[in-house]
Amino acid sequence: MTTRLLLTLSLCGPTLASAEDWQLAANEDNIQVYLSNVPGTHYQRFRGIALIKASVATLTDLQENLRVACKWLYACADMRLLKVEGDNTWVYITTALPWPANPRDIVLKVHTERTDDGAVIRHLSAVPGMVPGVPGQTRVRQLSGIWKMVPKRDNETEVTYQLQADPAGDIPSWLANQFVIDAPMITLKTLRAVAERQGIRPASTDSGEAHD
């Protein structure tokens, strides 16, 4: 909700690019962040990868609990469910980016795919409408990305968080450059901490289903 959640002049499909397109930009606490340039825009896309000691089920629960999800998603200020239709979910998110950026909001469509090996892939895309604009909020209209959670041995899950977006409006270059590092790094660190604590007690039954 990266950051936060969260945020392409030219949309690229949510499939992962070939390995040679990505450059390692940060490696901290066993979390790797890769960046890739996108033709036609000066905004980079990011990909964060982490191994988390929690099941895929625990991680998907933490994504679908709105109150909890907004706490671990970088720069998330609020998140609420709009609609669910089968494997598609629409969520409204507001963000609180560092000064001097204005607050952003986005309607996010999430299509969930479950594979035969137990993995869950959530395909993310921005939907410009559904919710009227709010004074003081800049609407993010172009975004694509994925969450991919692949089960590994010993109740571990490899989590990939990839995003490309045009944050809209004026964003200082230093802030845009920092965001593509902070959004995946902080999101995955916080998610890992929450998921690994969650893994030692029964899963929450909090109501409110949504994805990010």
C-alpha cells in the first residue's frame, strides 16, 4: 500500500521481466530489492523478494484483513473494500507519502490466481473510476504489479512484491528514487514481522476482506 503502496506512464503487464532487465539496488535483512527501467517513463519499477517463515494461507489472510494490511503496507493511510466478484476484488486505498508530496488515492483491482503447487498470485491494476475524486487527494490512475507467494519447505514462503506506477502530479526526483527502494523493503520487512508473529498463534478471524 506501497509504497504503499503504492504507486506507469506506459503500463507494462504484470508478468515478471527477464532476469537481465533487473539490477539489484538493495539487499538488507535477507530482503532483495531490484529495479528496472521502463521505456517511455522515468519512473522505475521495483521487485522485492523475501523468504518468510509463514504459510501462504497466513500471508493471504494478512492481505485480506484490511485493518492489518494497511499497517504493514508502506505509506498506507486507509484501506477499504469496494467490491468482490469471484476472484476479483476492488479496494480503495489512500496513501500518506513523505513531504512535500500530496496524499494519493487509488482504486486497486486485484485478480487472485491459485496454482496447482499451492502458490497464490495477485495481479494488481489501477481503476481510475468507481470512487469520486476527493479534494486534496491526487488520484493514481496508472499502476500494475503482482504479489506472488510460493510455498517452500519448512512452512516458509517466498514472497515477491513487484510494482510499476505513475504516481501522478509533481514528485521530486529524490522522493521517487527513494520510494522504489523504501516501498518494497519496508513493506516486506513489516509483513515478515507480522506474519511470523501470526504464525505462532491461531489466524485472525477479523472481518473485512480485501487484497493489496
